[in-house]
Amino acid sequence: MPRPHPKEFRDDVVAVARRGEAPIAEIARDFGISESCLRNWLAKADAEDGHRPGATLTDSAELKELRRRNRLLEQENEVLRRAAAYLSQANLPGK
């Protein structure tokens, strides 16, 4: 897997591509990245800037945190459900 490029590098490449002075393929070749990589960076940058629908970095971070919290709450709920079932069996007559 190729190494990730620094954010500053990505920002610079996106800025050059947005100026539209050269085709995407040529810009990608000049910077030593693939054309699809540059297109992905442009799409992410457009979503971040609000020019295109998509998840921003803050949205992604919030979603990740909410999923983690949801998983934790589901585990706590399961523990409480099992405890209630166990305690209700302890109160059954005949034991």
C-alpha cells in the first residue's frame, strides 16, 4: 500500500488542479500520483468546502464517535437485560 501523502501536499495539488491550467492527468503525473487519487482528493476537498454533497471531516469524526457510543450503550443494555432475567428467576416460587 502506498504511503499517505501529507495534508499540505494534498492541499497544494488540489489548489493547482482547481486552477484548471492543465488537465487532471498531467497534474497527477507531474506530482507523481495517480489520476484517480487526484480525483478523490478533489471530491473530498469539494465536500469539505461545501461545493458538493458528502461527509466532511467533522461529520466523519462525529459519526465515528456516535457509532462507538451506540455500541457501548447496546452492550450496557444487554448486561441489564441479562441481569433482569437472572434476578427474575431468583424470585420464582419453588426454589
